[in-house]
Amino acid sequence: MPSPTTNHQPPTTEEGGLAALLAQVRRIELRTERLVSSLAAGNYRSAFKGSGLEFDAVRAYADGDDARLIDWNVTARAGTPWVKVFREERELAVTLVVDSSASLAFGAIPGISTRTKRALAAEAAAVVAVTALRNHDRLALVRGAASADLHLPLRRGRGHCLRVVREVLAGTAAGRGDLAALVESAARTCRRRAVLFLVSDFIHDETGHVAFAGALARAARRHDIVGLRVADPAEATLPASGPLVLDDPEGRGQVVLSASPANRRAYAAAYAAARERTAAAFRGAGCDLVDLDTVEGAFTALDRFLRGRRRRIHA
């Protein structure tokens, strides 16, 4: 659905170049590092399972052990059978899948919100990235609009973490986004089971929604997917004064409306219906969806989600 164009700000890279971008990344990093200590202390780690099993030790064979687990090298040296013991692999493979389509430039509206949706997406990415860094997990980034235009492979380290945040902030796109293609591209790049954080406003038409819902369901069969839905309060309702020009930032035209009560009700209903379609797609795929808005910020909502997920898993 179209978004009002009033007071949306251009991408960060157009405002101050690389120096301003790097300064913004640093501010996000410092703020995020102060906030994520409680996530790193347990909520994040216990909210997700590792990607498989890893070898831990060997022990003497006991009746009932699976013969396929016999370690033949140790058995040959000891003269008696020994078996391999495995434990759950606790390291997570975390992939940020970030929508960089033009609709994320909306926000930073005086008296309503202090940041654009793109800045909120970068903040959410920073929370995930810094938390993964502090938990020694590997992190990857898939970013794009109509298709993936950037893929940073799984790595650890502070430098990699900061680059991920920088690339999220710098990502801009013109024209229509294609979330289905982005999800499918991310799923293909993950060779093993991964935790995918899908960051988007999930604004698309009905055809795009059907394609996205199918791609999400297919990817969720293998991966643990969490949607981080960014929104600005000004998108939910139309202003009371008019006439109003609604401009689709992804190039699908303009609509001029009067600010009549009927038009405002119809717009609010269409917005709510679109959000419910997205929520239903995540429920149908068995995935979590976390709502973030430009007023509250990313950390509070993510902290609330992880605490709730931890309680569900360990109930």
C-alpha cells in the first residue's frame, strides 16, 4: 500500500557522505553495547538452539549404545569398544536479511518520530549483530530490494559486526522491492540451519504478499526465522487536513485524496488488513514476528521478544 511522502528524509549517505555514515555507525555501536548486556547474559542464548551436534568426547561402550557411534581408532588402541559422545552445538549461525527498498526512507516526522524506518532497521541490525558478537556467534548479512545486492558471509569479529551495521545504513534502492526473492536468496546462501532475522516493513501488494508467504513457509522448513517489522506511527492513519497526496515510494504512482472521515477510515482499515496478512503469513509458517516502531526503538521490543521466547521454550 502507498505511504504518505510528507517529511520522509533521504538516505543517510546523501546527507553527509561516508564520514557522517561512519559517525552514525559508531553512535549506534556505543549505544547498543550498553544495552545488550542483559541479552548476552542469557535471554538471547537460551531463546535459540544451536545448529546441530558436535563431537565432545569418547567413553567406554555400554550395552544399548548405537554401534554406529563406535570410534574405531580409539577402539583399536584400547582393545575394547569406545563410542563417540556428541553435544548440542551452541554456536549459532545468524543471518540478517535486510530489506533496503525505498519505502524504508519514510519517517523522522516532527512531533511523531525521531528516525526513519531505515535508521530503525539499522538499530535493530546493530542489536542483533552486537549480541551475536558478544556470544561468539557467526554473523552474515543479505541485503537488497528486488533481489539481493549484497551478501557478507558468516564471520565473527568486531570489524565484521561494524561493517554489517554500516551496510544496512548505506543500503538504498529505487523501485519495487521483492521480499520473496530476498528470502529465497538468503535461504540458498545458508548451507546449514541458521537463525534468520528478516528486517523489513513488509509493505507489498497482494501479489507480492502471496509470493512472500510461500517463500517464507519454504525457508522456515529448514531455518529459524524471526521477522523484525519496522513501522512509523504516521503510516497508520492519514492526517486530518487535506487534500492529501499519497506517493508510493517504490514507483507505483500517486493517489490524491480528500481528508474526509470516510477516506481516513478506509486507509486505516487497509493498513490494518495489510499488517494482519503479514502476521498471518508468519503464524502459518511457524515463525515469530516482532513489531518495532520509530518511537520506541529496537532494543526494548527485541528484549521483550527474547524474554517471551525464552519462557516459551523453557516452559
